[in-house]
Amino acid sequence: MPVPSASADGTKAQLSAQSLVGAVIDASLDAVVIADDAGMILRVNPAAGAIFGHALEDMIGQSIGAMIVPPHMRAAHERGMARHAATGEGRVVGKRLELDAWHAEGRTFPVEIQIEQIALGEQQVYAAFIRDLTERKAMEAEMARQRAQLHQQEKLTALGALLGGVAHELNNPLAVVIGRAAILEDALAGTPDERDIVKLRDAANRCHRIVRTFLAMAREPRPMQGQVNLNELLAGTLEFSGYGLRNADIAVEVDYDPAVVAIPGDHDRLVQAFVGLITNAQQALADHPGPRRLRVATALHDTQVQVTIADNGPGIDDAIKDRVFEPFFTTRAFGEGGGHGLAIARGVVESHGGAIAFESKRGQGCAVLVRLPIDPAPAGDAAR
Ligand SMILES: Nc1ncnc2c1ncn2[C@@H]1O[C@H](COP(=O)(O)OP(=O)(O)OP(=O)(O)O)[C@@H](O)[C@H]1O
Ligand SMILES: [Mg+2]
């Protein structure tokens, strides 16, 4: 049917409906694939070529099933076409569906598809309108990941606040128990009751250590206790851990940057954090056939001191990478680890305005990187 249109000089020109429809189909952002009732492709538009990765001429005359339906769905596709041809019924025609399609590179990708049946005189043709959902799906997945991460963060913050509160409440009565136990220990020295009071004092001290752990984990805000030189602090920490490292046959390599300056920090809590990291490295190397290596290094980077604690052990599996900093997350056997080390280290480092991260691949060791700001005044800057 001729379609009238006006030209610039006002004279009527005739544009055939066929070429207008053809031009519209070709201009469509969605892929359009038109096939006959046997599933042979009659016409495709450039968007279809782009989305499916084929040259247009390669698609014409081919079976739609072989061209754009993933192999594992082809049999079902053929059955569906046959049923529709025989009975006029089908689960696909006239509906908007999200399916996997098949790319020329031999991979599936998500599409939204609507197939319409069009009667052309005696002949039936099928027109498929197809939209590539790859980007939308990737965006949705990324948003879901970020939502889950935020949820996890909120859970941790709530848990941290709870732990911090309980630990604070326990701290004062515990101090009384420890103090009184010390007085009683003196008073009962040499009597048969002395053993009992020593046990009591040891148990109270153990509780105190646990409470301190919880406080550290909860990132208890405490004013900085002084200036620490990380080179000296690490040398001291290694001395403390040295016996265990030597026993485990671990060669320790140190590389302290002499340019490292003293930074404001809480010496005891930083030692606690680094002992946890060194213990982790030592445990990671325990079953390693050797040679077993631990590297402790510092470096001055601009406004931060970076500490690296690296081992050549088994590394951290991708599957647990997102979880190792969680309080109580552990892969160790029951009774061997409480999942505190990294949670404490993160609590301590972040309360100093710093950041902690690790680089690890399964089988290729683990390097924990701690960055602490020289001037923590603009807190959090180091974490960026
Ligand atoms: N250097 C490392 N190499 C391989 N895996 C590690 C390393 N450091 C930590 N991990 C993994 O991270 C988990 C959590 O470590 P984290 O120090 O928080 O707890 P833990 O060592 O299991 O227990 P705790 O520190 O309380 O004794 C460990 O169970 C381990 O699976
Ligand atoms: Mg640990």
C-alpha cells in the first residue's frame, strides 16, 4: 500500500509501505528477527547482527534455532515451534520473556524477547523482538552485591557495638575480682587455700584478656596513647613471637624502611594486632612443606606508613575472601582459633585512622598490608 509523504518542495511523493517498515525495522535499537513457520530466518536488522555477533547475510536462510537458541534449549525450541504450527498453542508466542540466547562466540547471554505471529495471506511468519540484557543483569548483580555488603557491614557494626557495651560492663567488676584476688593471694600465701586463690586469679585474668579482645574488636574509641615507631614496634613484636617462629622452622626476613617516622598510636593495641597477623602467618605455614618464609617490611608512603606481613603459605581461598575479617570467622579446627585475629587487627588499625587489606591467591601465600597515617587528624583518609 503506498504511503503518502510530503517532500521539501511540497510535491507529494509516494513511499512504499514496505520500504518504510523496512527502514523502521533497520533503525530499531532492539534486534528484530523474522522467520517463517519452519523457523528459517527471512530478515534481520543490524541490531540483531550486533547483538548476536553475526554478519547479517550469514543469518538469512538459517534456522533460528541453530543461530540464536543455546544448544541445550534447541530441542525444546523445535518442539515448541512444531506444537505451535500444529495446534496454534505455545508458551512463547505473544509473551514477553527473559531467556538465554546464543552468541556467535559460543556463549549464552541474557535477553528479553517477545515473539509475535503475523499472518501474511496464507503464510505465517514470526517476528522476534529481542533486547540484550547483559548490561542490565550485570548492574542488577552489582547492586545486589553492594546491598548484601551494606547489610553485612550493618550487622558487624551492631555486633561490634553490642560486644563493646558488654565488655565495658564486665570490665569494672572484673577489675574488682582481680584486685581482691591479688590481696587474698598475699593473705593466704603458704596456707592450703593458696592454690584455690591462684586458680581464681588466673581465671579472672583470662576473663580480662577476653574482655580486652572484645574491646579491641569493637573499635573502642580510645585516645592515642603516644608515639610509636613501627620499625621498633615490629622488631619487638617479632622478638615476642620469635620462639614460635624458630620452632616452626620459619625463616623471617625483615625489611624496615629507615625513613619511617614515629606516628601517634597505641603501642599495646598495635602489638596485639601485629601478633595476631604474625600468628596467622605462622599457622598458615605450619603444614607447608617448606621452605617457610615470613616477610615483615615497612615503607614510608607519602603520608602513611605501610607494613607488610607476608607468608608463602597456602593463601586464602577466593570463597572465603570476603569473610575473613568477620569476628568469629575461622577455618581452624574447634578450639584452635576463635576467628579474632583479623577482626581485632582491623579494629585496631581503623581506630588509628588506617586501613588493612590482603593480597592472596590460593597456593601463593598471603600478604597482609596495613597502612597507618602519619597524621591521623583527618581520620579515615588513610583508608581511601
Ligand atoms: N596468612 C594467612 N594465610 C592463610 N589463611 C589465613 C591467613 N590469615 C588468616 N587466614 C584465614 O582467615 C581466617 C580468619 O583469621 P583470624 O586471624 O581472624 O582468625 P583465626 O586465626 O582463625 O582465629 P584466632 O586468630 O582467633 O586464633 C583463618 O581461620 C584463616 O582461614
Ligand atoms: Mg588468627
